[in-house]
Amino acid sequence: MKTINKLEKAYKTISEVAEILNLRDKKSGKLNTHTIRFWEKNFKQIKPKIFNSKRRYYDQNSIEMLKKIKFLLKEEGFTINGVKKMLNKNTSLNIDDFSEKSINIPDKNIKLKLTKILKIIKEIKDIN
């Protein structure tokens, strides 16, 4: 079991979460926080804490949910409604569930490339 240090448990600002999710404007390279606010409005599972300063602070559960939403939208090509349905069904959203066995593509070269991509995603996930 992975031990979580105090810094990992601490609330993160919206900019810190944008950095964690690598949400950057393609042209300017600046952090893209409006995407998080948009997802927050569309997905009831994202519940940042808003303190006296009216700034959003995200706990580890919210950050994990944002990672899943980003993965499903950006990597898997789901629509917002498709992701909502998955989240509402409490469907397992573990990246590990997207295993080599779940790839059913006849072209062996494409299947091999996708398998390598999944392996890289899992390694990145383990680092974070």
C-alpha cells in the first residue's frame, strides 16, 4: 500500500491541480484553469472546498476524479455525457482496467502500439 505524505494530503489550488493534470494552453503554454472550472460545473463528483478567500481548494479525491475525467475525455474520446453516465453508474474507472486483453483490434501493429501506450500510462500513474 502506498503511503501518502502530508504534502500529498494537503489541499491544492486550482493552479496546482492544472499543473498536476498538465492542462496548458497549446499556444501560450500558460496553465489552463478554466477547463477545471468547466468540468466542476458539469460533474457533480468534483467538489472543491471554498474557504473565506473564495478560492477553490481540491482534496486528493477530487484530483483523482479529475484525472479520471481527463483520461476518459482526452485519451479515450468519451463525450461529457458519456463520462457522466460512467461516473453515475459507479463503473470502475481504474486505468489498469484498460488492459491489453481489452484491446480488440485486428491489426497487430496497432494493438502492439496501443499496448505500449497503456504500459506507459500505467507507469506514469505509478509515478504520480
